[in-house]
Amino acid sequence: MRIALSCSVLATTMLLSCEGNGPQMAPTVFEESHVEGTVEKAVAEMMVQGMMCEIGCVSKVRKELLEVPGVASASIEFEKDRAVNVAKVEYDADVVDAQALVAKVTAIGDGMYPVEKVAVTHYGAAKFTP
């Protein structure tokens, strides 16, 4: 019983340490590029603000991204004292778009994690135009 209560208090403390006044929301800048490849996929590199801890903040953002239909993988390059961290998301552009990924992240905690920039790279076969 004591161990379960301690774990519960610890988890609550970690989540509360990530809460508070997040960075101010500004419009997200989107960049897109296309690269020839053998596999059709899209990769978004999202510059995310407001993540202060790996266990609470980073885990929450990654979990929310992985719940989006069409997302194949999500990873976050996190450093504790860095103001902006990078979330890399591989997804099917026929199912979801980068704007929906940004909306998912910025909806967490009522805007606690603003996305300042997204660089999307579309991989796939070159399109033939006569």
C-alpha cells in the first residue's frame, strides 16, 4: 500500500512540475520539401516549446502524437534546459497532415506546448509530368 501511494504521489508531482504558464502562442511556420525515394512517407520535424521534463512532458507529447491515425512513429530529441525541442513524426500524408499534428500538440494542456516551426519532408517516387 505504501509503495502504491508513493508512486501515485511521485507521478502526480512529476505531472504538476510540467504544468504552469506555458510559452506564449505564436503562429506556426510550415516548410515543405520533396525528396525522391522508394518509400512513400512524410516526416515532420516539429520545433516544440515548453517541455521541461522527459518523464511527464516528453512522454505526454509522444503519446498524443502516436494516438493520431496515420502516425507510424514519433520521437523527441529532448535536452532539459533547451527552450525548443524537436519532435520527429513519420506519418502517412494520405491519412493526416502536418496541421493536424500541430493541432494535436498545441491542444495538450490548453496550449502548453506551442509549435513554432514544422519542416515536412515528403519522400516518394518522382512524379512524371509530360
